Amino acid sequence: MTGMATDCLFCKIVAEKIPAMFVYEDELCVAFADINPQARTHVLIVPREHVASMAHLAPKHTALVGHLMAAAAEVARRNRLDERGYRLVVNTGVEGGQTIEHLHIHVLGGRHMDWPPG
Ligand code: 5GP
Ligand code: ZN
């Protein structure tokens, strides 16, 4: 396994040491339902590699980030969110509201989203 952080909750979910409701997976990422959903659809797209946040991206991660965005769009499509729309969120750092220090994209859909976010 590439770059697993032993203390990281999402690394443990990726390694299936902690259970989660997987809805999608491929060689670079997994997707599972958020345990505390904020919309009818609330899925997290998580790279298998431990990258702490957007602020920790290195040049080698550029293709991975594109892959995660494409996976998010695929998960949205599978949840039939294309027509009415959806929101992707990447909380980053303390002021960004990030609580789990393993990069993830929130896929939120099934209700109207407000702007600006809180
Ligand atoms: P953040 O606040 O870092 O952007 O998002 C972390 C998300 O992870 C939160 O929406 C939270 O509900 C979710 N989460 C925290 N612990 C668990 C867990 O054990 N399992 C799952 N499926 N989601 C979790
Ligand atoms: Zn991790």
C-alpha cells in the first residue's frame, strides 16, 4: 500500500480495517457514504494514498487530483445528480473546516445548496 498513515481514519477505511459503505472504487481512490450526511447524497472521494490536504499537494499529485474530480463526477452520475446538479467541496485546513487530515472531495446532492457556504 502506498503512503499509508497508520494513525489516519481514512487510511484505515481505505485498508478496510474500519467499515464504510463503499459506492465506488478503482486503483487510485475509493468512495463511501459520509457517516453524518449533510444532503440526501453525501459521498466522500478519498485517494488510496495518504495526502493530508490540498495544502500538502506535490507536483506528482496533479494527475491524481484530476482522477479524483473525474471519480466525483462519476459518483454524481451514478446517483442521478447530473440533471438537477450537485456540489463538490474540499475543506482545507483549520479555516477551511477540514476535520479529517486525509484529502477528500465531498459530493453533495439531492437538495438545493446555499451560497455562500457557512
Ligand atoms: P471534513 O470536515 O474533513 O471536510 O470532512 C470529514 C467528513 O468525514 C465529515 O463529513 C464526517 O462526517 C466524515 N466522517 C468522519 N468520520 C467518519 C467515519 O468514521 N466514517 C465515515 N463514513 N465518515 C466519517
Ligand atoms: Zn490517510
